[in-house]
Amino acid sequence: MTLPRPLAVSSALLVGALVAWIVAYQRMHGMDAGPGTDLGGLGWYVGIWVVMMAAMMLPSVAPMVLTFSRISRERARQRDATLVPTWIFVAGYLLAWTLYGLAAYGVFRALRAAFGGSLSWDGLGPWLAGGAVAFAGLYQLTPLKRVCLRHCRGPLHFILHGWKDGRAGALRMGLEHGAYCVGCCWGLMLALFALGIMSLFWMAVIATVIFAEKLLPAGESLSRSFGIALVAGGIWVAAAPASVPGLVQPDSPAAQRARDRMMHMTPSPKMDRMNQMPKPATKPGMSGSSKMKSMTTQSMQPKP
């Protein structure tokens, strides 16, 4: 039995999103090291980024894909032409998000190279993370955000007046729609980078926000409310990061275990016990090297 085409397209998108979530869970579970999580090698990062975008974006882009599929089918029937596969449009859409991910990777590496340890969690880390989240909230309140969101919520005008024939045309249309989607959601993705790019919890939160903005009747009003919440959340992260629910502290044992997992290392029970041991008391303002010297000195003291 052949499913009606709209149902087949919807099912394919939902199954694709579900599979992407499963793969993301398998690849990312236990790898959340909090803000500043290292992105790994470029090849590994691009692979997991595309999976993340498929998981987060396919449900919310479904109305646009269904509209493209329906009009493509009608135009092919009227002109007795070959039907362009819908997956080409979806590929163009994901390509736009892949380009955004590559740009974000470049910015991340540039910041690491320029500022190095000054961006650590005991330095400017909380302020940078909180500032990024607050900036994402401010972007939610801008006219550009509203324009891009309206395009994503009502794509019919784009389809009717920007149609391009053929496979290359479908790829280009998907890329253009993806560019609008990036314009709508890049700030939310910035918040995800700031809170922990490998966090399944924050990934689910941001995906829910995007879904609500694009598909719920009150999406535009919700978008402004989300913006205000992000600004408040950014201030919270900067001022008291340890009290933010779901935010892994980069200097915690859990974050160290996540970094070990990313390096394909399994912490031994001895290492876990060492991470959980209380740190020796140090004087305020003592540098990292002084702390290490203090620990070394204490370990060298003769036992009674």
C-alpha cells in the first residue's frame, strides 16, 4: 500500500528527525563539558553538527517542505515534466545550516587562539557565556528576527514568487530558505554554543523554542517572550553560573569525565576518586602554577 504523498513526506521527516535524535544521543551522551566544550576535529564536528540540525530543524521545517512537495508535484503534472525529488530541497536547507556551523567553528577556533586561557571558567568564561546568551535574547527583539520568522512561518509567498525549476533550482530554493532560517535562529544556536554545544538538555530546550516560534499560532509573541527570558538567563549565567539548572560547570568532575569521553578515554575509578577529593586550601589570588606547587609540597610531606 502506497501512502499519500503528503503523509509519506511528513513521515519521512519525522522518522529522519527521530533517527537523528537517536544518533545524537548515542554520539553525545555524557559528553557535555559545559560552556566552552571543545568542538573536536573538523570532520567529527561537521558530522555531529549535521545530525543535530536534522534532529532540531526537520520537525519545524515540515510545513515548508510539504508546500514545496505539493507545488512541485502540481507543476510537474501541468507541464508533463519530471518530478524533482523533495529530498534535494531538504539537502539545500541542511547545507545552509552546515555553512553556519562551519562559520561558528571558525569563530570558536579564532577565539581560542586569540584569548586562550583568559576565557577559562575561572577567568572571563562566565561573562562570555552569559553575554552570548543575553545577546541572543536581544536579537530575538530585532526587526530582522521578525522578518525572518515571518518568512519561516508563512513560506507560501516565497514558493510562489521565488520558484526555480529543476534539481539545481530545488537545491537553491532549499539553500535560500535555509538562509532565512539561519537568520531567524542563529541567535538561539549561539545560546546553545554558550551553554554547552554537546548538551542534550540544552539542545532539546532550543529545539522546543524553535518549534514553538515557527509552528504555534502565537509564535511571534512567544519569540519576544523567549528573548526577554534569554536576556535574564544570560545575566544569571554571568552572575551565578553554579545555580543555573542544567548548566554543567566546566571545572567540575562531570565536565572532566565528559572531556575524557570525547578523547575516547574512560576515567579509571582511581581518577574519579581523585576528582571527587576536596582540593587543598589555597590563598586567594593564588595562580594555577602556585596551586600545583602547593599540592606537590603537601604530597611530599613525610607521613607520621
